[in-house]
Amino acid sequence: MHKAWALIRSNWLAASSYKLSFMFSFGSLILSVVPIFFISGALQKTMADVIKGQGDQYFAFLVVGLIALNVVSSTVNALPSGLQTATSTGTLEAMLATPTSLSALLAGLSGYEVLLSLLRGFVMLVAAGLLGAHVAWLRLGASIPIIALVVLAHLPIAILTAAMVLAFRTRGPLPQIVMLASTFLGGVYYPTTVIPGWIESISAFLPLTYGLKALRPVLLEGRSLTAVWRDVSILLAFTAVTLAASVVAFRAALGYARRVGNLAQY
Amino acid sequence: MAPTGATAYVTPAVSSSPAVVLRGLTKSFPKQRGWRAMFSGKARESVRALTDVSCEVRAGEFFGLLGENGAGKTTLFKILATLVTPDSGSAVVGGHDVSKEPSHVRELLAPVIADERSLHWRLSGLENMRLFAALHGLRGAQATRRIEELLALVNLVEAADRLVSGYSSGMKQRLLVARTLLARPSVLLLDEPTRSLDPISARSFRQFLREDVALAQGCTVLLATHNAEEAFELCDRVGVLHRGRLVATGATPELAREVGEDRFAIWIRPADQAAIDTLAARGVMREVKVAEPDAEGWSRIECDLRGGLDGAAEAIAFFSLRGVSVARCEPVKLSLADLLERVLARHANA
């Protein structure tokens, strides 16, 4: 844990050394809530019926969906990006030469981006709250385990993509497929119940679907975690199975990279 | 005897116990293939990077691996650093096999990644050291003490709080070494550490490596280089790698003498061909190349002189007796290409 934190801290120090860009990214994040506020206000009447049970206000519904999508995007992309950067600069070779466990290395390489996306999500939620979003602030604590599960459920995709980077020097199509499917079929802009026909069944395979089904009732309607236990359980099961499989795949990729000489080749 | 022109360094205490043992180490890498080849059903071709490499490096020794680009030096280092697995043979570091006990090997051996990009440029030197201290498991006061010690060793205390992006190449190289020394490794791998340095910085960096790293820290050092002068200046023993094969290994003074130290350039006037032929017939001179006289009539002769300096004295005396003026006589530094040519010729004759 100490080693992962050291890596996260270094990434934070490096990113915050670009002071203007760092401050600007938060400023633009706050401003980005304004158009969402107006567009969702215009669609409030149309969406009011279909979002029942997941908050009564389309603005809050949409903000929570976008925050979750940003967190998913960071989770899926941070590790492969971190690995690609570390490989191309040669820092990976230096880090692999230290007695650091693989899990600490992976957590350290991706941790900063994921934590930053959570911080950005909180800032966005506060900005939305200031604009009148109906948020059950007292349930913020209860929503943390759900967000953590959303991150964990998408970690296997990040690990599989990182395995591709290690073995073949390319990310492959997996992260794009997952992000595209999650954006349009994961319930970010509209509940999955409004998706027509067989396409809706695809959303059943997306962890974000269950994450948002659990998150919105808790964060927007103030329900307890037990009220959403079914979706939380599915997320947990999904995480357990895919995480184990992805770790096996990553170890195999590492062995392959050592055999063909891809590891730390830049 | 130290090679002529080499900087005189203090010799470290070399133990008789081996720090690194290589036995029949062989490694091939698969070749990239096109779409047609992929579906042709033919077996995938491979490139042999190392073939049956065997040698021992003793504890405390400064061992040089000399070879041209693509000779297999980096592959060998990556195998030792547990980043590449060998196809066959074994590499043992401090009694631990790199394939079977990689984590033990990583505790003993550290590669100095000579590429400056492997530092975090947007962090200060101190922060770079803090990060790697943590990755090596050093914490709190222990980490702080070790970092201070090493920054002082590499003379970067004053620059410690500056961003690495503002460091010179020499400073970055010294920081890379300090970073590697954090965990007190017993074996250091240096892969062409002076390649990005100017000649003056390279010389001072070599002195730092020999005296402050190898000697003061008591490390066994393996240095990969394509610079014959650097290898002969720094190393106790040198191994010559050529196309993945270790074609020669020996103590630096012996190897230098055997393959290059007898090579001299002599300036004479006039170019008395009969005198040269006599010296060649007596076996004093070999492989003689006589250049055209310059505007003042001086001809440069490049040749191997039997017995090195003794042979030079004999040749000068002979020329003087024949009334031939000798203006200058000096050893010729062999280029890597010349050295390889000689080693390979000797290898073929053997």
C-alpha cells in the first residue's frame, strides 16, 4: 500500500506541477455543468415518467450518470495509459527492477487518475447542487461503497487492456467497446428500460447498468444500501469473477512479454 | 600493467566467490512477420540474441562487456535484471537463479537505466529519490538518511529541490546511479552509461563510477559498452560479445596487450623501406602500414611492435643506426572495430 501511495503521490506532484492547466481543468469542469442544467431542464417533462425510482429530476439523474461515466472512463483507461507512458519513458523498467509487487505497481500507476476522477465527480456534484440538483447529501457516505464497486467492476477491463499493452504494445478494441456500450446502453443519459428490444439485453452485461441502478436511488432518493442489494450483489459477483480472470490473463501476458522481450522495450 | 593512457584508479578488493555465473545462456527473439507469413503455416523465424554464453564475474569485480550494437549486451543485462527469460542455460546472481527466484535476484541486483527519460522530469531530484526509496521499501528516517547520503555522494545536494527537467545530462546520469544505489545492491548493471555525455563529463563520470560507486559502495559492476577505451580504462576484466557469442574474456591488461597494446605509430624521415623490411623480417614489426610522406617528408608507420615498449625502443634504435630520424612514437588506441577484428581473428585461429 505504501508503494502504491508513493506512486500516486508522484503522479499527483507531476500533474500539479502544470499549475495553470490543473486549475483550468477544474474551472472548465464546473462550467460544464451549466449547459447540462439547461438541456436537462428543457427535457424534464419528457423524462419525468421514465426516470421514476431513480430521482425525480432529470438534471440530477444526468449529472450522476455523467459522473459515473467519467469514473468508469478513468478506471478503464488509466492503467493502460499509465503502463504505456511508463513503458515509453523507461520508468516501467526501473520500477520492475525494484522489489515492488505487481498489484502495488498496477494500483500506483492507475490510482491517481481514478482518485482524480472521483474528486472531479464530487466537484461536479457540488456544482450541480448549487444549481439546484436534488441530491440526498446525507446519503453521500452510503454511495461511496457503490462507487468503489463501480471502479472495482471495471478494473478487470483495465487489467485486460494493460495485459494487451504488455504483450502486444496495443490496447486492442476492448476499452472502446466497453466505453461505447456503457455510454449508450449503461443508463447514463436514460434508464435502460427505455432501450428498445434486444439491444436492451446488452445492457445486462454492463457493470455500469447495475452501478447506476444502485447509485441513483441512494444518492438522489435517499434510499438505504439494503434497498439496492440486488444490483450491488450482481456488481460484486461480476467483480469477483472478472477480476480473478483478468489477473490470470495479466500474469500470462507478463510471462509472454518476458519471453519475447517486450517488457520494458521502448 | 594498466593499459597505456588509462586513468590510474584504485583497485577494488575482488573476492574469489562469484557474484554472477552464466552457463550456456541462450536467447532468441521471434521475428516480426507480415500477414502472408502469418497464414502460410511456416514456423515463425527467430533472431538469435545470445548463444551459449558462459562466464563468471567475481564479487567486487568491475567487469566490462564490450561489443558492437546488436551484440547481445542489453539482452544479457535484461536477463540478469529478470526482464527477459532465457530460452536455455542459466544465470545465477548471488546464488539465486534469475528464472526461478527473480524476486531474490531483484533484491541483490540493480540495473542503472541509463536513459534519462526513465527519471520523472516533472519531479525534483529529491522527489525522484523519495519515490524509488518507497518502491525499495525504505521508509521514514531510514529513507531520508539514505537519500541524503546518496545525494551527497553524487554531488546533487544543492540541486535536489530543482525539477529534473532542468538538470544537465551529467546530473541526470548521477541521479540515475543514486536512484539505483538506494537499496544497496551488491551487483550493478551499467548499460552504456556515458553514451549521452560529452568527453569531459564522460571521463569524470567514469571516475565517479570506479571510485565512488564500485569502490566506496563495494558493488560488483557489470558495464556494457561499445567504447573499447572506456572498457579498458574502467574494468578489471573484459568480455567481448560478438553476434551473441562471448568470443573472448580476460583480465583487462592482458586482453589489451594481447589485442591492442602492441600497436604503435612511428613518424620517420625518410621512409626507409629497407629498414622497415629488415625490422619486419626480424619479427620486431608486424602488420605494417606506411603512409605517404607529408609536406615535410615525415612518414607515419602504424604497426604491431613485438614486446610493446621494448619493441618500440628496439625499432627506434635501429632507425637511428641507419640514419633515419624518428620524430614521434606513440601507442595507437584501437577502435572497437579493430579490436573485434583482432579478437575474431584470434578466435578463428584457435
